[in-house]
Amino acid sequence: LLAPLLEAGLRGLEVYRPRNRRADVLRLEAICRSRGLLVSGGSDWHTPDAGSALGNFHVTGDEVEGLLEAGGL
């Protein structure tokens, strides 16, 4: 699905998520680098009963530097 999404204007991928395995993170990072995509991340914390507390997962500014720059931060 990547090619049609890029054609439709995809600008980034959520790479850093609590449930992503390290191998998936590395693969997504490589895709972003090779395609010039922005990298984002998040906790996907939607439900208090999902098994982890809000704040147990975070991303750093270094991990999402390009996204912050694109947003003017």
C-alpha cells in the first residue's frame, strides 16, 4: 500500500509505538529514510484497562525531530 499512499500525499509514518517490535521499528525507520518520510510516535493509549498506564511510553524529540521541524518547533 505504500506506493498509492505516497501518491496520495503521505508525509510520514508512526514508527514508535509501544506494541511495535524492534524489528518493525527498524524496518519502518528504513522506509522513512529511503522515502523521505516524517517519523512520528505515540502511546496509542486509548483505554485505561489496556494493560499500561498513560505515560509508560514516550518518544523523544530526537526520535521525531523531522516531524517537529515540519511543524515549526
